[in-house]
Amino acid sequence: MQRIRESWLRVRTSTLLLAKWLVLAAVVGILCGGIGAAFYHAVTAVTALRTQHPWLLFTLPVVGLVIVALYKVTGTEGQGTDNVIDAVQDGKPLRFLLLPAIFVATVLTHMAGGSAGREGAALQMGGDIGWHAGRLLRLSDHDCRVATICGMAAFFTALFGTPLAATMFAMMVINVGLVFYAAFIPAYAASLVAYGLCTVLRVTPVRFAIQAPDTAPLPLVQTAGLGLACAVVTMVFCGALRFVGRFMQRRFPNPWLRVLAGGFAVLAATLVCGSMRYNGAGTDVIQQAIEQGQALPQDFALKILFTAVTLAAGYKGGEVVPSFFIGATFGCVAAPLFGLPAGFGAALGMVAVFCGATNCLFSSLALAVEVFNAQGLLYFGVVCGICHALTGYTGLYSHQRFVTEKMEAEYHEGRKGHF
């Protein structure tokens, strides 16, 4: 009888916990799905507006001043994705005004032609929603951390339409080598709710059609070579973000002057290039590289430059979509040198650079499954595994902790990566 009673208590406790997390997931998923859809359509609209009216690029320096003023007024100056990571790692609070600040600032950045993505805003808004939802529901400190992960996953899903990859990314990006498995059910449920809502609200998920070669020893070796090259590109990308960021901080310690200098630099670079190919997110270039196998040899290098200057100056957005651009265009150009099809190489490069830059191996493979319908998954495993292993402590997020070594079975005291 005692064992039966203990079993019943365990089932009852688990059922109540599941109910609690599903309620949280529904709340967070609806909020992130609704706001995420609005954000998606806003960014899409201003991108189309900039394409129709190229003169908007000349407003970039002024827009930068507006963004600096917005962050000062809302008291969120200096806050970003690393603060969301801190909220999960150490339970540090998040300011609610970060949500409207990053929403408006990212939309303005895209309208004026700054080179940035969307996922930085997604992680910050989603984490902010999740953290405050946990507080509103009077959850404990550690449960609020799980709620923060739920928000990150749900908002990422709202923009990209990849609930499994988003869930795994939110669980794994905090600490490399330590996964918050307790967050899987609530985060995945929140992601599915956000995904369903965004489908109704006409958010187009990221999907590409590719043709993968048959599995054979030679293409696997060729893919390994491409993975090595992608690791080098990833380190160059992260190194450029770090170097330009520090240079701008030293050269222009005043944020007003820094954003003006960066805005004029991006404007000048665009005029020199003669096109707006490297402004905004560049999703059209990514699609062209993957589905048509077309990219310019200088695409990845110029995107690195544009993105580094944009983000170092103080404009808002994120680094993941630029990493997609950089990986896809580099893979498209480099793949034929290794004997691989250009379009398939673009797909491999896109996922590999994302993997190396975020240090999220299995979420990268989930991304390949959802975005490319699991075509050529063995090849994605090779290119991601090599890129992940060889990039060491390089990464997009300086507060990301490395709890284990990548190539050795060794634990240590949460070493920080380098941005």
C-alpha cells in the first residue's frame, strides 16, 4: 500500500507540474506569437518600403540618434541578449521596457538599412515576456528562468517557424555542455502555440527546397572540407564583431557620436558598393544562394563588414540572420571548389556558420530538419560537427558559459566564451 501511495503522489505531483507548465506555455505562446507576428509584419513592411524608396538609407544616422534616445528614455541603455542569458543563468531581472525599445529600434534599423537580423530582438522580447509572465504567475526564481527560456523559444519560433530548433536553441544557448531539460515541455508547448498563432496571422515560416547528393564517402569528405572552411569564416565573423565593437567603443565613447559615425560609415559603404544588397537582413540573397546556387564571391566578407559596423555603432537587430547570409553565400561560392553543388553548399554553409557562431550543435541539426525537410541530414551532421568543434570558445554571446570542453570530457567552472 505504501508503494501504491507513493506512486500516486508522484503521478499527482507530475500532473500538477505539467498543468502549471502548460498554462504558462499557453500564456507565453499567445503573447509571443501575437507580438512576434506584429514584429514580423512590421520588419517586412519597412524592408519593402526601403526597397521602394532607397532614399531612406540617408536617414540612417538620424535613425541612430533616435535609437540612442529611445534606450536612454526607457532606461535600457546597454541591455541586450546577454542580459537575457544572465536572467536564465543567475536569475537577474529584466526590464519590461526592453520589449518596446528593441521592437521599435529593430524596425527603425531595418527601415533605414542597417545590416542586422531579427533573432536578437526575438530573444530579448521573448525572454522579457517569459520572465515577466513568470513573475505575474508568482513562480519561483528557478521557474522564472524556465519561463524566460519559454519566451525565447516561442518568439524565435514566431519569426522563423521552427519550433523544435527554437526550443533546443533556447535550452542550449545559455550554457554549452549543460542543457535545461526541465524546460523542454513548457518551451516546446509555447513554441507550438506561437507557431500555430503565427500561421493564422500569415507569418511565412523559413523553408527552402534543396537537392542533396546521395550518401557516399567522397561527398562526405568534401563536406568535411567545407566544414573546416566554414569554421574559419565563423571565427572571422565573430572576431570582426568583437574587434569593430571594441574599436568603436574606444574611438567614440559617446554613444551619440558612435551611432552617427557608424551610420555614416554604413551609408558610405553602401554608396561605394552601388547597391543595398548588404543592408537589412538580406533574406532574398540567402534564398537566391540556396535555391538558385548564385552568390557573389565578396558577399560574405562585405556582409561581415556591414553587420559589424551596424551593431557596433548601436543599431539593433541580431546576428543570426547575418550568420545565415554569411554562411549561405560563402557555402555557395566555396562548395564547387570542394566538388559539391553550389546550392547544397549554401544550405550547408548557412547551418554550419549558425552552429559555430551560437555553439548550439543539436539545435543546428534540428534547424536543418525543419528548414530543409531533413534532406542530406548526414551531410549537415558532418559540417556542423566539424564547425562546432573547431570554433572553440568563439561565439556571438559573450555571457554564454562553457561548462564542458568541446573536444575533451572535462568540466570546468563555467568559462565564458569570447564575443
